[in-house]
Amino acid sequence: MAGDGEGGAVELQLGAQPFDLAFHPTSSIVAVGVITGSLQLFKYEAGAEPQKLWTVNAHTESCRGVRFAEGGRFILSASADHSILATDPETGQAAARLTDAHDAAINRIVNATETTVATGDDEGTIKIWDTRQNSCVGTFDTHEDFIADMEYVPASHQLLGASGDGTLSLCNLRRMKVDAQSQFAEDELLSVVVVKNGRKVVCGSQEGILLIYSWGYFADCSDRFVGHPNSVDALLKLDEETLITGSSDGMIRVVSILPNKMIGVIGEHADFPVERLAFSSDKSILGSASHDNTVKLWDVKYLLEEDEGIEEERQEANADVSGRDADASVPNGTPAQAPMAVDSDEEMDSDEDQGAGSSSKKKKKGKKVTTKNNTFFDGLL
């Protein structure tokens, strides 16, 4: 892949600030949503300059969220104009549009299942859309401020939502109910990712602190990772112990989680904030969207090679320790407990078990879940 001389990165010049990007699941194509409301599609190949395939005026206001859907058949884009658009990536033609998908500006869109997506808006509402039913199948009015990020958890069919109100929510997409919500973190939560094989949830905050929650105990964070000098706006999982962070200081970093450690820097966008990060389907390319009006594509195959070597070392070390300590007793202590199994079909613990009693800074909205029948994917199915 042709580079710009900075760590093997290729620049996509957009002419305006990008808000989100998404890679095609099977092809070397990346879609970008721009502040002007336009949607841009690029093709990239190793050893060649990227090629812009098309630009369409998808929305009347900023295009804040972009995802490929149904195996790459469509590009879904979400906008501050309250609409969701499905676009044919081959032609750039609109396939379906829902004009009033939300009552407020839509800030995020993420994939859940092959036929389900979730959207979050500036007023804290999360909606679930099912293409099989051509409609919105659930609405979660859980947060008081904007939905900054969401993460789908396939094993339990749940959705994590991080909000500017400083809380983290866990929404059950099977029952369409809120399973848990954290206390206020006294800081905006801007990004979220699940690590440690589902046992830990990491949130990036406005102050640059990574808040680490233990699965099943969402009332308050169990650990804090201080190290980023500015807000952590984007999080991406490299493996179960390693994250890539995008910060408002323009830096893209690699960090270790538990043990918490800064590992290195992939690259930067000068002093311009990094808005979003995304991996290509094989994780060999990292895309970063920044306020410098570019998306950079970083060749990060070396991270995968290093990760394999680190994992081998971990396995060898664990095997050695297990062999030496198999028959050893633990003096003055008890054996470590196994991670708590989470059954998504079971009710979460009561407020008392979740640490109720500590004061909240704001009065929460009721955790209301409704079902609506807005026509949406009619043109897709």
C-alpha cells in the first residue's frame, strides 16, 4: 500500500471533517461519513493509491454513523437530520430511507446481528432495528445525554451503551429490557469495548481515564487506567488484553489492560482529535478518522505478528506456572474464584447488590422500553 511516509499510513482527503468510517466485510472498500452530510466510498489496494469510487449527498446534516449491513449489500448511514439511509455500495443510489428514525440527532449506529442494527441519539435514546420485520423493534430511554458509543455482545445478545451522562447501560435485546445501568462516573463516557473474554468492559472518558468494569457488576468501575492526557474518543480491541485508543490529542496508542500499561504509539493526526477507529475485516488495516479532514489507513500487520508472539509467551509461562504449582497449596489465602457466569436470561442483581445507596449527581430518566413499528428496510428486503 502506498504510504505518506508516516508509519505506512495512506491519507484519504475528504475536504471536510469525518465522523465515522466502516470497512466492507469482504472487499478492500471503506465508507466514510462526513460533517457535510455526504457519504464517500474509497477502494484501497496494496502498492496503489486509494481511489474514490463515489460521493453522494446522503443527508441534509452531518453524517455521524456508517456501517455495512447484510454482508456488505448496503451501507447504512445515520445523521443529525434524524434519518437513516440505506445506500447501494455498487451504484451509490439510495435503496431505502427512514426520515424520522429518531426524535433527536442520531449520533451512532452499530451492527448487532446479521439483520439487526442499533442506533443512539443525542438525547440518550437507543433504538433497535430488525430488517426481518422491517421496523424498529425496541426503544431504550435509559440515558439523559447523548449516546457516544455502543458495543454488541453476541454471546448474551446484549448491547452496551456509553453515554455523555456518565453512565453505562446493558440492554437485553432478547427481552428488550435494561439489565443494568452504572452509577454516574462524574465524567462523560465516550467509547466502550469488551475484553478479557467477556469478563471486563472498558470505557474511555472525557478526562482521558479508562474506566474498567467487571461483567455482572456494573454499578461502579472496578479499576481505573490513568495515562491518556486527553479524552479517549475511540476504542478498538486488538485482542483480549490489548486495545487501540484514539484520543483528542491526535495520538493513536496501543495499551495493555490488566496489567494496565502503555505499550506504544501507532501514529498521529498532528494535534487534531481522532474521532473514530476501525479495522478492516482481517485486521491488517487500521482506519482512523480525524478532525484534520482525513481518514488514515495504517498498515498494522506487524501488530498481529507481535500479538501471536506475545500469546505464545503467555501460554508457555502459564504452562510453566501450572506445572510447578499444580500440587502446591496457597498459604494464608484462598484459591482464586472462577469468573462469574452471566446468564442473559436471568434478572440482574437488585439495586442493593449493585451498590445502591451512593448518591447520584443527576436524576435519571425512567428505564422505559417501548416497541414501535416504523417502516424502515422496505426497500432492502
